[in-house]
Amino acid sequence: MRAWAVYRCQAPGCGLRFPARVDEAPRACPRCGGPLQAVWTGALPPPEEPPASRPSARRGLVLDNLRSAWNVGAALRIADAGGYGRVFLVGITPTPEHPQVARTALGAQYTVRWSWHPNGVALLRTLRALGWTLWALETAPQATPLPVGAAPPPEPWAWVVGHEVTGLDPALLALCQRVWRLPMHGYKRSLNVATALAAAVYRVRAAG
């Protein structure tokens, strides 16, 4: 078990406080170069026991043409945490072979089933034919505000999100049974796609 410490800079006017591994203890404050004092030392808790249930393969995420590997890795972690066992990667969306996806997913690429597809329209048509309900998360004019505790549709079903700048392809929006948006209460009208996806996953009533 690795020991960690919280260090505090002793230089007047600095006082930076930060954690670091004891065996990699910094020699000086990374902000001002001043002397450091360890104010807490301890060990990280042991790894959590595996959950009693695994993410459901009948709940999924469709990531259509996301540019950011960081967003894809975050989405994989969101899928695992929210109990969504399928992630469909579409078009230019990076796959877990990309090192930045793996770095952000932190192993979630092994706990959820993912697959890559070249064409989002073809994928959504196939999912519809297999009985999937598709919910788009988008700031489109026809979008309905997603309430807290929204009831999920019958399984199988999936969230569909799109490109960070251009949003979802209109042809994909047309294939989704519902189009939702997150209520915005400030000046900005949207969130980062991974952040929005996490909010949507946890605004929907937990199933199972």
C-alpha cells in the first residue's frame, strides 16, 4: 500500500498545500521553491470490492464523431459508473487504443463493452431495428428540458451525443425518439459533452 503525505510550503506569503507520494517527496515547493513540511501522512484505502452487479448491456451510449480522446475516456468511465454496459464509438471518435482515451478511462474500457462503427446513421438504423430506444442529448430547438428523476425508457436504450462543436448530425437526431437538453441557468448555453453526459445519466432515475 503506497504512503501519501500532504505537504505545506513554509515560505512566507506562499502556504501552498498539496498531496504527493512519500517515496516521491518533492524537495521544494513547486510554486515558489520554498521549504516544505509534511502535515499529514497516511495510506490510500484498499481497492473497492467488485460490485454485486455489472453495467447492463441493454443500456448504452452512442458517441458520434467526438474529437476529444479525453471526452471519450471520460464517457467510458461515466458509462461504467452509471451502469451502461455498451458504448458505441462512431466515425472519427477515438477508440481505447488511443493512449489518451485509456489514460482518462482508467480501466473502464475493460468493464464496458465498446465497438467502433464508421457510420452513425447506419448504426442507429440497426439499433432501431433491434428494438433500441434512442435518446439524443442536444441543444437543438426541439429539445425538451431533462428533469431530475426522469423515468428511463424500456430497455434496451441508449443516449446519443455528438461532435463537440457541430453537435449531432441532423440525420441522427431524426432517428432518435426523444431529444433532451440540460437546463442552463447562466450565460453559457451548453456544457462540455462528457460533463453533459454525466449530468444526463444521473438525472435519469436509476434502473435496477
